[in-house]
Amino acid sequence: MTKQGLLFFAAVVTICIVAVFFFHSPRSQPVQAQPAQAPLRGPINRFQIVSFTLQQKETSGAYILDTQTGDVIQVVGKNAPESISSVARRQPKN
């Protein structure tokens, strides 16, 4: 390398080092972490389902528990869903 090429290379390296120290100086603001977000209470894992089969009638059905409201719904065969009780509400004692 010539003396001018070596001088140019030294100048470029010096400018790069100064730039690194300038941009990473303690005067610059540190990066702030984002606050933790609350877990979402959406439709994820909202329902629990248990299926059953009535052997005598060869009919299937299911109990559906809504974990957010506590309602228990029963579906038997092709009948419409029917609310049968609620885990959240107390049932009257007989």
C-alpha cells in the first residue's frame, strides 16, 4: 500500500470508531422494554365438552360447560341444545 492509501484507510477506521462511540454513548436513551400484557380472555379454551352415547336408544350427545359463565348445556341427538344447570349459580336444596 502506498502512504496515501494507508492514510486513507486509517482515516476511515478512525471515523468508524468515532461514529460507534457517538451512537452508543451513555447520553443516548436506553431502549425501554414494553410492559407485560394481560392474558387475553377470549374464546380460547372457553368450552369443555364431554360426549356420551345412550346404548338403549343408540343416540349420542354431549355436555358442554361454558367456563366463563358456568352454564352447563346438554345436546342429545338432533335435539336443540338445552341449558340444564349452572356451576356458577347455587342450586336450591330439596
